Amino acid sequence: MKATLAAFFLSLGCAGAVVEPPMPAWDVEVRSQMLEDGWIAGRSLLTFESLFGEQVAAETPIDVVGAVPADLATDEAGENVVSEEYLTEYFSARPKRFLLDPQDLLGTRERLDLEAFLEHHAGDSSIDMVVYVFGADQEIPGEVREEEVVERLYSVGKPAVIVYYYLGAPQRSTIYLSPIITDAVSAAEQRRALESSVIRAFDHADPGEQLQAFLVQMSIRIYWMERMAEGTAIETMEVIPEDRAAYTFTEKKELKEVPEEPLPSWVKITASVAVAVAGLLLLGWSAFMWFRARARYVFPEFEVEPRLGASHAAGIGAVISFSSSAIPPAHQRDQVPDYMRRA
Amino acid sequence: MKCPRCVQRIHRAAPACPHCGFAIGDADHMFGDSEVKLRRLTDAAGVFRRNQRDILEDAMDRVQTAFPQIFVSIYTDTFGETGNLRQFGFWLLNRGVFEDVPVDRPNEAGVLIVIDPESKSASMSFGYLLEPFFDERDTFECLSRAHSHWLEGRYADGALRCLRQLEKLLRKRSRQVRRDPDKYEQRVSKPVAVEDLVKKIRGGNRRDEHTPGKASEEVER
């Protein structure tokens, strides 16, 4: 019975599925009207016409005007090259000041502070520090060769460390040494000086403070350069004009990383006296110990009557117990007979 | 001067302790009446290592070099519960024959340190030579220096400290004796007899009467 009913319902379902509803169709007039308006909603979902049309449109080459040689030349030179109007001020002659900032990249206050610092450094050190300040992304023109500038301007006169500093980009900085001390200070030492100064500069975020930190550290490193150059530089001072040759490295003051001022005379005298007294004391002590080791002590032999029938000794000394730390020697000062002591 | 047994004061030249009757015979009865041969460093208790013995002997040599009359001896042994270090030290310094001590240094010049690691006690005895210059307090001072070391079982270190203190005290005492020998001689000299004392007083008074200073004062008056 159940099987008969199931077969009946299955046959009804199959007959229903075979009969489909009619597909919707465009009204010709409506469709033509919408095509004239230019857009049929959902057309792209229902047909493939638009996709093919877009593909065709994408493959169409774009008409772009190519780069011309003039443009390429402009890009290569960049817009950040130091302007020619400043080149004379930068590189024409040896500057009389130690900080060159013709572009006024630094504030007035900063510049004054840095100039004061560099002058102070020049007063203390036998090697000047001359700083050329450029913008962070500026380039020195190709026709200016830094080495040539250094050789031309700094071959005579007081030795100097020339710093090309890019404000806000300390890592771009470069240093050059006067030819007179180039041989004395190794390239490795120069590189270390520059690296340590850049590291110090990066301790600060403000470009002005970066430059200040850079110069302080460089000043410290120059102190060590002085010491390295001390031997060789004096020999080559002959090529320096007389007015400059009067300067020698022996005049330098050691007021850098390890500031040392000449000791006052009273300190030297006191130190000398102290050393002499200490030596005498040591000598005296040594002599005393030597005499003491060689000294012989003899006691007078007095006649002592024998006691208790003993022929050699009756001198009874102390007895001390070390059985417990709770009984220190101080508590055993009063001697008692052995039979009254606890073992 | 004290008795080794009762630690009471006794007078000089006493044949026996007036308090307890102790004499050398009692010690002989306890420890033996024959001579005992031993070395100045005898470690019968076995508390010193070989290198420690060397160090101690060097220290003892140093004392003997500085004090040409004196020798130092160290004796360690276990005496059991009946240990009586004072009496033993007294007996050993009288009956001992120290083989490695020169003949010119008799036992009268000896300083004996006895250590008993079992009963954890130590004593110091000395001969007649040092009696005017050395007393119980001095020996106590020497032994006290060793107390902390012996408390920790470091017998050699303690003995070494004891010897150093002994040397220091003997130096000091030697300088004092040189300055004022009479003071130390009086400690052991025979007492003045009563008759002599009367004579001395009378003689002194007589001298005072005839002194020129006093006579001249009377004339002036």
C-alpha cells in the first residue's frame, strides 16, 4: 500500500517538472527606446556584449608624449644643487670664519652659538674646524671638487678639518683634512671620527642640535688627531709662511675629552714632598725590619731558687679552654685549678 | 708564683705547696719519674700536617734565633678526662730531654706549649730563666691569640699566632729589662733578713745626720 502511494506521488512530481514557465521577452519598442537613451539596467549581467566591448577598449594604446632629452637633463641635475650665486662665497677663498652658511640655513642664534663654539675650539686646538653648511638634500655642483677646494685653500696656514655638513642629514656629511696632516691621521681614524660624530648627531631630532652635537664630537676627535699629527706636522711646517709657521703643535692645550690643566706649582711641590716622605718611610720601615730581624735579645740571668722540688721549671702559665665559642678568653682570665674546670 | 695543682700563690723557694702540698714527686707519681726524650715539636695527638710542622718549626727557629738563650717546644697529646695540663707542663719541662735543642739551652730557658685536642684546652709553662720576666698574664695573652683558631680546629694556625705573640712579648720584655733590670731582679731575689733591714735603716739615718747639707743648714739657723 505504502509503495503504491509513493510511486503515485513520484510520478506527479516528475510530470510537474517537465512543464516550464515561459521566459520573459523584451518588448521591441521599449528596448529600442532604452537603447536610444544609452543604458539598459542589468544588461551586463544578462549578456556578454559589454565585456567584449571593454576588452577591446583596454587594448587600445594610450597616446602619451615620451620624455624629451631636455627633461632628462633637468632630472639628473635636480633642483637641489647649490645655487651658483653661493659658490663663490663657499669655495672662492679660505673663509675667515669657521662656519660658512651663505644660504642662511641656520637661525641667527644657532649660527652665533656655533661660531662661538668653533672659535673656542680654534683657540684651544692646533687644528681648526671649518664647517660648510648645506641643505639636507642639496648637492654640491659637479664642477666643484671638494678635494681640490681643500688642497687649494688649506695647504698653507693653520691645519684644519673641513666639514661639509648637510643640515638635517648628518649621515651625508664628509670631512677633509689639510694636506699637512693628511698623512699623519689615517683614513681609518678620519672615518671613525666622522662616524662617531654622526652617531652623536642622531641623538637629537632638531637639525640645529644635531649640528651642535656633531661639532662637539668632532672637536673631541680632533684632539686625538692632534696627538697623532704631533710628530709629522712640525716637520712639514717649513712650507708654511713665516707668519703661520710660528704656530707649533706644542702650543696646544689639552682641553678635550680628558680636560687637563697644568697643575699649580704648590700641588707639584706637595706631591714631590709626599712622594719623598713616602719613600723615606718605606726605606725606614725596611731598615727597621732588617735590623729587627737581625736583632738579638738576651735576658740577664738572675738566680732563682727552685720551688716544689723542681730543678728546671716551676713557672706555671695560663690554661685556656677552646671547647666553646660561648667561653671567650676574656671569661677565662681568672685561672682556676684544673679539677674545677670542665673539660 | 702559683702551684700547678691548686693555682694558689706560693712563696719563693717553697719545697711544696703550703696549700695543697703539691711537689714534683706528685707529678712524677702521676706521669712517671724517669726522663722523657722528645723533640721540641712533638705531635702525639697528630693534629699537624707535614707542611704545618715545617712552618711551626721555622717559627720556633725564628724565636730561638732572636733569643739565643731560649727555646720553644710544642707538645700535643690527649690526656683524657683526667687531663691536668698545668701539672703535665710543669712535669714535662722538668723531666723532658729535648733532643733537637742545643745543649747550651737548658730546660730552664724553655717555653712549653701543651695542646690537648680532646679536652680542647692548652697551657703554657716556662723555665726559671724567664720567671723574672714572664708571668701568667703574659702566657694568657699568648694563648688568647690562638683561641679563635683552635676553636675551629686550626691548631697549626693557632700555635703560629701564639708563637708570634710570644716573640712580641719577649722583645718587649727584653727592652724593659734593659732599661730597668733591678725591677725584675727584685722579683726573684732573696728577701732581706730582718737584722739586715734594721742595720740598713740605722745606717741610713746615721748618714742623714752627717750629711753636709743638713749640717750647714743648722749652722745657718
